[in-house]
Amino acid sequence: MNIPTSRRPLGLMMSMSLVIGTMIGSGIYFLPSSLAPLGWNTALGWFISGAGALCLAMTFRFLMDGTGEGIQHNVERIIGEVPGFLAIFAYWASGFTSIAALNIAGGSIIATMVFPEGGDRPGIIVAVALVWLLTAINLSGTRSAGRLQVLSVIIKVISLLLVIGACLWVMVGPEPLQEMAPAPVSFDNISGAVALTLFALLGFEAASIPVNKISDPGRNIPLALIGGTLLVVSLYLLVSTGLVLVIPWQDIASSSSPVSDALTQLLGPIAGTLVALCIMVSVIGCANGLLLIGADCTYSMALRREVPQFFARTNTRGVPHWGVVAQAIGVSVLILANTSRGLSGMFTFMALLTTGGVLVFYLLGVVAAIRENRKVGRWPVLLLGLAFAAFATYGSGLETSLWVLVLLGIAMVVRWACKRNVPTPGTVPA
């Protein structure tokens, strides 16, 4: 199925907002606490992770064939249907925990402001409510979800620019700059920084997922992939490094909300409160982008009869509504399960699959791009992307890799069950 490019709802601004909004979640607002004790290793970590993310973004740009039919189409046309299915299934499964965690963070911020003495219960209730609010927005149409994404991205970028501006203001003043933490620059410390910073950069691939949703895909997808990634990497490097140059690194390391606390110290409590609100918008906007992308994953698989066929149905606004609703139900269950100590193991299990699933997606995409490549000038980017993905996979640990293999085994059983009664291979449901 192909939709004329002029009728596709996501233009360049919305496509780039999808990338930027999915990348900027909660990570940059809380990571400085973990990164501050690493000193200059942090800056090196951002450079390495940023370069790796850009190489992978360029690799996905090489892979896209300009049709706008999504990453599964491009992986399967090069290395086969099964790898294409495994890539998109692993990516879809990895999104559940991310959406749940983001809504929990957003719900917690709202509940703390409205019910400061209410404990954890109000935050959980608000988190579930946010899930269904975002579900309603996505069901109203891709363009509605896209508009929300653009608005949230504007707020996110403004808040980060405010942080950068405040840091620059202090730097040009008479006060001396703060010293970095005295951590030695070493392979182990750099590896630790890379592991932390990589998590904050996940999401650059967002523009490669939607199926027949992006107008002028030959132009807009590459610009969104590379332009969005470059912007976010630059903002992250400036924010993370700027904070530790103007605020003692010990204060940042001990803070539970370092960006908000830093602005409160530099500009006063009103600025700190505004950033807290921006963090709330940031995590909700990121969850919105992941919800939109996840529904397209199930839609893409259903068109190939690899998951139940009802996921291929769309409502009157062209939204694969059962995919949106299924995610909302799954995420709500995860949030509620996280309140029970007895079920916390399930949440941990899904958290492990988040990183592992994305890495499966990255590795299969890189392998497909390498196999198709015929241009000598692209080899450095492709090989660096492969090395970076392999390094990240190694760093994720054996336990995560084993759980991912279990997930992929389940995926193959689901695919076999959905495929075995298909009378005519390759048919697409109406």
C-alpha cells in the first residue's frame, strides 16, 4: 500500500520534531548528576556517543529508498523478510517500558505540584491518565499527534537554550569557572560516560519508522534524521558541560533534578519552577512520539501478516487505532504493575529489553546498509556505525542479550502462527 506523498500528514517540521522530541525525554534533565563525577570524561563521552549516533543516523539515511514505506520495508528488501520483522518487532517491544517510564515521570511531576503530600498514589493515577490522554490525541489523527510533538519540541529546546544562556552569562562574568571533577581520563571512565550518554541519544531513528506518513520522504527523512540528531547532540554537550563549569560538580552530583536546581541557583526559584514544567512537557512529548511510532510498527507488521490482522485496520482518520489502543493497555499494565512489589520483576524484565531491543534494530539496519552499499565514500560511516552498535551491544551485558534472544524467539512463534493460515503469500489486507 502506498499513499501519494502530497496526502501524507507529516512534513519536514513534524518529521524533525518527531526525531528531536523522541530524543529529548527525561535523560538530559537528570543525567548531569550521574555524569558530573566523571569530569572531562563526560565531554569525551558526549563526543563519542554523538559521533556514533550521527554515523548510525547517516547509515539509516543511506538505507532509506525514498519511498517512505518505513524501515521494515528497507531491511527486508535487502536482507530478507525475517530480519526485517525481527528488527521492527524488537524495536516495538522496547518502546513499552520507555513510554511507561516517561509517563510515570510526567505524572510524578504533576502530582508533586498539585498533591505535594499525597504520596505515590496520585502520581500513578496521573501517569495512567496521561497515557490515555496521549492515546486520545493519537487516535484523533497523525497530524494532531504531530502538532503536539512540534509544540513540545519548541518548549524543550527553549528550556535547554535557557540553561545554556544562563551558563554563558556566568562564564563571561567576573566569577572564576568551577573545576571539573578530578576523575582521570581513562578507557573505563570514558566507557562509563558513553554508556550513560548513549541512553539519552536513543530516538534519532524515529523518522525512519512511520509507514507512508512523511511527505517528500526522499528529502524530509534524511533532513530529520541527520539535522535532528546534530541539533540534539549539540544541545546536550553544551548543557552537560556548561552546568559543571558554573556549578560545583559535587552539588550537581548530589541533586535529584540538577537542571532545575541549577537554574534555581543561577536565576531564582521562578526559573527553576519553569524548568520543572518544561521537564514535564518534555517527557510527555517524548511519550507521545513513541506512542505514534509504536502504532506504526504493529501496522507495518500486520500488513505483512506477521502479527494479528486487526493491527492493520485504520480508523476514519487513517490511524492504526488497534496498535495505539494495545500500547495504551500494555503501558497502563506496566505502570500499575510497578506499584506492586511482587510484580516489580516484570518491570525490570521489560527495562532490560528496552536497550537490547533497540540495539537489535540498529545492528540489523547497519548490516542491511552495508550489504547494499556500492559507494566507497560511505564505508567509513558504515563501519563506524557498526563498531559503535557492536560496542554498545557488548556493553549491555550477557543477561540482556539472552533475554533479547528469548524475545526474538517469541516473535518468531507469533509470526509463524499468523503466517501459517495465509492462503496467498504476500497479500495485503484491505
